[in-house]
Amino acid sequence: MDPLDNLGKTAEDVTEFLVALTISEADLPHIVICRSADTDVLTFSGPYSNGLLAVLAADREQRLEGAPAGDPSMTFTVAPLYPALDIRA
């Protein structure tokens, strides 16, 4: 059997997994990561109580920086913030 025969099903499974993961992460706290391409400096803000609020904050930060949408010199990324790991072992 050719592995490409199941390509559609495999792609659909991957898509379903990614959608489910995104939905499950939406209510987690999120942070905004800002990166300046000129200096390669990263800054972090948050946590915001959910993904939507973090996206709104990233949009506001972008406008405050005066960076036009799609400007590669300043990027804003939103990421879920998972609970801390217990490292006392």
C-alpha cells in the first residue's frame, strides 16, 4: 500500500488535532512576546487571562510602537502560559 493513499486522512487528523489543541489552550493564560529584529531583544508582557485578551494586547502594543502590520522589524507573538512544572524532585 502506498503511504500517500492515506495522505488526506492523515492531514485531516493532524488538522483536527491542531484545532482541538488551539481550542483547549484558548482559556489558558497567555503572554505577548515582542521581538525587535534590529536589536534581537525579546520582551514579554502578561499574563493575560486568555488568548483573546493577549491578541488584543499584542495589537495595541503594535499600534503603540508605530509598527505597521506585517513590519518585519517588530514582531508580536501570543503564546499560552502553562502551569509551572514541579521541579522539587
